[in-house]
Amino acid sequence: MKTKILVTGANGQLGQCLQSLELESDFEFTFFSSLKLDVTSKESIKKAFKPEYSFCINCAAYTAVDQAESEKEKASLINNIAVKSIALACKENNITLIHISTDFVFNGEAKQPYNESDLPDPISVYGKTKLDGEIAIKNNLTKYFIIRTSWLYSQYGNNFLKSMLNLAITRDRLSVVNDQIGTPTFALDLAKVILELIKQNNNFGIYHYSNNGAASWYDFAKAIFTKTNTNILVDSIPTSDYPTAAKRPNYSILDKSKIINTFGIKVPHWEESLDKCLKALL
């Protein structure tokens, strides 16, 4: 019997990456897009979650960081209240929950990579609602993996990589911030890590996973254009020159030691993974 896995938010970047791995995995997936499963409806969750599933990968999230500042209730409904409903459904059906969280739970004032025991202190509505979701899981479940990740991109959905390539079609010059430091993370790498955690299925708790290395958004943009031979001028600017509704952490590099040591995960450098993603995209 194959292990059965339920995936919510299946049409997002990570959900689509998991779909791309389905055929080469030993698992049986049921993918629910937001149209098939409304995670904000307790009734829908009750119908979808059954004891036949061993795992739920919750990829459903409200990720519009700036919009969240004016849509607090909606962000909280998806990132917190729905997560609690999912956690309770997992508990009732003895399902292990794998939930995706974010580097935005931290305030960005650190001078070294954040590890799992560092105190969260979100500075945006998005970060706060994601932290509330984490707390809802911890308060209601013992069998869970919470994976905090950062700067997710892929060949699917909307993300920074695709935005840059699209802007380069119509523009010959761009300004990109140079003082927010983090790590771009290829969603396919994260999807593979999730499947590895399912295989090992032990040592529950919170883990950090992003690619290796550090970059500013300016560095990331420059790498994208260099690797695609895109002829465009990129100006580096401070965050103060590009005001947004939500505050971003200035520094949000994640320490991956725990996930590496616990599960023997190999973490590729972000530039190596960017090459792979661009190959798939182009």
C-alpha cells in the first residue's frame, strides 16, 4: 500500500512542484486546489480529511505581503484560522501535518542566520498571521513538521524571478533594493525536502530550509539577468527609496543545521538551483 498524502493549495508554486515529482515518488497524492478545497470552510476540511491519509502538506497560504496590511482579516483567516482547522482535522484523523511557514516570522535585526530556537518577532501582518498559524499547530498537534523557508521561486506561479524576466521585456532599466539580505529558494528543492521528511517520518517539530548562500534582491536580479544573457541596466537602491505597505526583515538568512543534521539533507547553493530553474523555465 502506497502512503497517501493530501496536498492543499495545490496550484501554488510549491503545490505544482510537488505535482511534478508525483510520478517519480513512492507516494499516492490527492491534490486540492483552492477551488476544490476551501481551507477557510471547516465543513470542506471535514469532508476532505480522512483517516486513509497519512500526511497533509499544507501549501495553502495568503502570501500577498503588502496587501495583507489592509486585508488583515483575510490574511488571518487563511494563515491562522484555517491552519487551526487543518490541524484539528489532522488530529482527528491521525494525519501528520507538514506546514510551510516563513522567514517573515523574524524581525530581521539579527547579525547571524536565524535558527529554530530564535524568538520570532514579526514586523508585518503577513509575518504575524504566519506565526499565529505556527502557534495554532503547536497548540493542537504533536505530529507535525513546520518548515520555515524564504524567497520562494520556481517556474510556476508568480514570483520574483518571473517578474524580473517579464519586466525585462518592456524595460531597459530597473531599480532593485540592495539592503534586504536573505536566500532565494527554489521551490522544487523544498518539495524534495518535504518528501524526504515524509520518508523518514520522525523528529517532529520546526525546521528551517532555504537554499545555501546569501543575497540581496539586487544580487538575485543581477544573477537572473546574467544567467539569461538579458541586456538590462540594474540600479541598486536602498529600501528607503522603494517604500512598501509592509515592512520587510532587513536580514532573514535561515540556519539549516538542524534539518541537515537530523535528516541528512543536502542543501544546494541558491545560484546552482537558479541554474536548474532557469533551464526548466527556458
